[in-house]
Amino acid sequence: MTVVVIVGRRMILIAPDREFDLGIVEPDERIVRELDGTRVVGATVVKESGADRT
């Protein structure tokens, strides 16, 4: 399980064994988690592409 903490416009992703400070995440960005099995080993913020939206 992961939890996203939002303080103002800043986001922090909290996993069971690690925290990822994602900084300010804009409305046109999304969080991408990198997994090793079920364990979160990385998290980044990327621009949302228009093709992914429905």
C-alpha cells in the first residue's frame, strides 16, 4: 500500500519502507511508481500526454 501526502501543491509518496518527495506536482503531471514485485523502489513525476486522457 502507498499513501500520497499533499501539503499545498507539494506531494510525498509514502511506501511501507521508503518515502519519495515528489516536490510540486502540476495538474498536467502524474506520478509513476517503479515496482520490484510489490515493493515500491522508485517514484517520478511525468507530464501527462494528451493521448492517455479519455
